[in-house]
Amino acid sequence: MVGENIGVGSLVAEFGFPVIMAVGMGYFIFYIWQFISNNIQPEIDTMHLALIKCIDQTRMLDNDMIRLQQKVKVVLEYREKDKMQEEIQEQAEKISKDQSEKLFKDGM
């Protein structure tokens, strides 16, 4: 066979179809394995690192949102307390004014 043109037909005639297909499938599996290992796996690793970074940033933003929500809650509580104190002070001033007017009328 040295020096002869070897075609697929002569290989099938000499070794048989199942053997040639097994060799072809072995090469196909090897080619796909190499493609995945050399081209796809590094990209998957890069995307994995990007995903981890994104998850960490999301957690940090979630923590920031929780802290901000707590601060807003405290500010709203302070505003409510200030409003209640102003109302109490207004009522006290009104009562004081009414009592002073009553005393003034009684004194006359």
C-alpha cells in the first residue's frame, strides 16, 4: 500500500465500515474535546469570575439598600416625634393663653 492513493472506499473495503466509522467518531470526539478545552473553557472561566463579581456587587448593593432603608425609617420617626412635640407645644401655648385671658377677665 505504500505509494498508493488511499481513498475512503478502499479503506472501507479493506477494514470494514464499522471500523472506519469508529475511527472517524474517535477523531470527531477528539476534535470536539480539544475545541471545548481550548476555546470554550477559558471563556466559561472568565464568565464565572464575572458572575462572582456581579453577585458580590449585588450583595453590597443589597446591604446598602438595607442601611439606607433603616436611615430613612429613623428620619421619619424623628419627624413624627418633632411634629408631635410641636402639636403639644401649640396646645400648651393655647391653654396658657386661655388661662391668662381668664385670669385677666376675672381680675377686672
